[in-house]
Amino acid sequence: MKRFLAGLLALPLSAFAQSQSAPEPPVEAHPIGTIIFVVLFVGFCVVFAWMVWRNKDKKEDGKPQP
């Protein structure tokens, strides 16, 4: 019975998917948005690496961290 109900629910969804007309053209990425994303991504990666590198020295000294 569960399989029947699952199939009965999936039938309208698959029929709706088949009834779609021609696919819409893909959206072009705006170059300014892409540049901003790359700058922010690289910046966060550099800052994260710097924070890890900076804290590495504190752990090796054996000093307790506040």
C-alpha cells in the first residue's frame, strides 16, 4: 500500500515535469559579481591562513592562551 501511495504521489509530479515547454536559456553571470566573489573568497582564505600561521607560534611557545 505504501508503494502504491508513493507512486500515486509521484505520478502528477512526473507528468508536470514532462509537460514543461522548451528550457529557458541559462542566466549569464555578471562579471562584477564574479570579481567581487573571487576577491572576497581569496581574501577570506588569506586571512584564515594568516590567523592559523599566527596562532601556530603561540602554541609552540607553551604559553597558556587567554
